[in-house]
Amino acid sequence: MRRLPKDELYHLYVHEFYTYQDLAKHFRCSTETIRLNMELYNIPRLKKGNQLARKMKLNESELRQLLNDLYWKDKMTIIEIAEFLETNQFTIWSNLKRLGIKRRHARKR
């Protein structure tokens, strides 16, 4: 296994929000090499589902408030929110569900 620089690996993962795939591309190695180095250096795996919050540098309650305001107060669609936050629709839907933000009823055409 190729040893990667611990400080850089930690910084990119925890502070710059790189995924394992991003790290593998950055270090020009496999995701398995990333996983093994993370274990070697005891870098804790970050929870799935809060990548959007980490990317935006928000805590869970701030993300909940932001998504709630965009969805309910500003009446933005999931597509509009995804474009605004530079992510995809699935990420928005899964975060709405995870954060307990109720879905609007579909409009009749």
C-alpha cells in the first residue's frame, strides 16, 4: 500500500469535503488505497447524508432551516434548489426526508 501524507489527506477529507473518489483522483490512486490510509491514520469516516451540510459549512439545524426556507417560504422546486446549491435533485430529496421537512402536495395542472 502506498502511504499518503496524513495531514493533506485529513485536511482534504475533513475541511475541503473531498469524497473518497475525489481523494483517489487527487492522489492518483484507488479508493481502496484511500480507505487503507484512512484506517492507518485513524481518520474517522464522516457520516453519510451530511455531505451537503459540510460542503456548505453549515450545521444540521442551519441546513434544515435553509432547505425549509427555500422549499416552503420561497416555493422553490427541488430542481431549482439543486441548481441553486450546485448539487443534484436526489441529494435535495434525501436531505429533505432526513431532516424531516414535509413534502408539498403536487399541483394539479
